[in-house]
Amino acid sequence: MVQRQDVEFVVEGGLMVRGWLFVPDGLGPHPAITMAHGFAGVKEHGLERFARVFAEAGFVVLVHDHRGFGASDGSPRHDVDPWVQIADWRRAISFLESQPFVDPDRIGLWGSSYAGGHAIVLGATDRRLRAVVAQVPTISGYQQSLRRVSPDDVPALEAAFADDERQQFHGAAPATEAVVSADRSVRAAYGEPDAVAFYNQPVPEGVWDNLVTLRSTRAARMYEPGNWVARVSPTPLLMIVAWHDSITLTDLALGAYEAALQPKKLVTIDGGHFDPYLTGFAEASGAAASWFTEHLTWKSLNTKGT
């Protein structure tokens, strides 16, 4: 029986980041996987299913909420800074290394969507990681914004960014917008029906608010994790790409995969951005579990001379 326990660890600024730790049966030390959600998501948005698949395959799994979201500390709330999230995620890796039942030489990382972009950056810049899975990853915030925001809406959006910055200069809290809304008259990060359904899935009361800071959207438009993809090597990289992804965009992910160096593998899901959590869950989770099993064993590590 896989056990789930609540855990916490300190990140820069003395804040406490909280999450779940899944520990498999059997004697350790075990290989481990660190996981977190994408843009404005919390761990209750479908991550436990993935974590349990990995734990049942013999991995210790850490799932944390980004600062400012879910159970984690952080102010302002609902603020998504990709580089702060990446820095906190390094502390998650250190937390796993510190556990006596974890083998610190066999740690992998899984990220989806916006966190899939983080997975690429961390895979390229933290050599403690021995395997990386980037599921439907953000590749280029700029290219995504070109296609997902109408040119007619850009001037008003840029004006809102500028006004928000001026207001913060005078002491105001960062402006907020909805994460998702089907009402086009409501400013939101996402208006696609599948995004609205995914974020509004049932979660425990008080776990998630349909809010994100406006400056998070500005930061997302500047975020370019695809620039790091060729530097992930020699760490093994699995990319899971949805054929009909209108959020992070299929062609961008395929282009990034082509730019990545070996060792790498591509798995495609016949669906949209959120289908790896839904109709494609078995395929996506199974591919990730197989990748981690292949690359987080002593046999594979010894073959690479590590």
C-alpha cells in the first residue's frame, strides 16, 4: 500500500512550500520523482493519479504546490513567476535528497504544461536530475501569445500591464484576472472550453481560487523554455505531446523535440492539451513511468558511467 503524507520544506525568503509525499512499500533507498503543476494549478488538479502510478512502480514521489498557491505560503497570492517557481523546485529536489529512504543519485522530474517548460529548464540546469518528463510543455510564451491573443486585443492588454505596473509603483497590490472564463467579456488567462472545464473540476473547498495576477500573464508572454531544450542532454528527456494542443501548441512542442539532443523520446497523445489527464491518462502516465524506470535504475546509471 502506497502511503501519502503531508510534507513541507523551506524555500528562499523563509516561506514554507507544502505538498504530498508518496512512499512505496519495500526497503529503500528508492529512486524518486518530483512533480508540480502548471500555470495557476494546484496539486488537486489531477496530479495524485500520476503520483500514485509512479509510486506503485516503486518511486518515492513528491508533489508540491507552488508558492502562493494551494497549501503553500507566499504573498501575493495567485502570482506566477516562472523563475521563482524554478528556484523553489530546486529546493524540492534538495528536500528529496535529504530523505533517508531516497537515493539521491536517482531523482527524476515530471512537469506538465507551464511546469513542462520548467522541466526543460531544470533538466538543462540541474545535473542532480537523472531523467526528465515534459508533458504538453510550454515552449514559447511569445509564440503562444501571438496565436492565442487576437491582435485587436493586444493594445488593451498592454495598457493593462502598464497600468498595473504604475499602480504597484504607488503601493497597490498586483491586479488580478480570472484564470479561466467562458465569458469573453471577463478578462481571463484562458477562455478555451477544455481549459475552463479542467480548472473548474471539483476540488476540496478552499483549495483553489479562479484568480491569477495580471503580471503572471505578462511573465508568461516572456517565458521561453524552448531556448533551453538542447541543453537538457545528456539527461534523458521524454516529451509527451498532444496532437491537437491549442494551449501550448503542438507544432512548437514538436519543433522543440527536434532541437533536443539524445537521449530523448517522443510520445504523442491523440487529443488536446488536457487529454493526458483524461482520455490519454493511461498512455501518458504509463509512458512516463516506463521512462523513469528505464533511466532511474542502477543498471542504466552504471551504463552511463555515473
